[in-house]
Amino acid sequence: MPKVPPHQSHPEILKRLKRAEGQVRSIIAMIESARPCLEIAQQLQAVESAIRAAKKTLIHDHIDHCLDQAVDGSRARASVEEFKLVTKYL
């Protein structure tokens, strides 16, 4: 697959993923130290939310910068815009 230049959102996505990485390490330590399940579940939810947000940002950025450039014509653009809207439900 060809290498593509980083998109404007990539630094923010990396920041979110690095934060999630730290949270995962913290969760591992929580499990190893037998912390309460409720606390662990709360942290797992936070990691899941961070990764979901990173994924959503990446997908929308891909649509905006990659797919948008590949389409031509008003109907194709309208289809891309509709696709952007439906991805909110991912």
C-alpha cells in the first residue's frame, strides 16, 4: 500500500492513542494489584471511548481528504456527504 502524507488530524489521533496506551498500562497495574472491578471497568470504559474517538476522527479525516478528492461531480459529492453523516453511527 502506498505511503500517504499525514493528515491534519494525525497528531491529535496519536495524542489520544498515547493517552489510551497509558490508561491500558494503568489498568494492567490495577488488575495486578487486585483493585476493585468497578474501578477497572470505569477505566476500561475510558480507554474504549478514547479509541472510539480516535477511530471516528481517522475515518472522517479519510473521508474528507482521501475520498473527497477521489470523487467528481455533484451526485458523487452528495453521496460522500451522506456517507459522512451515516458514519456518526459507527
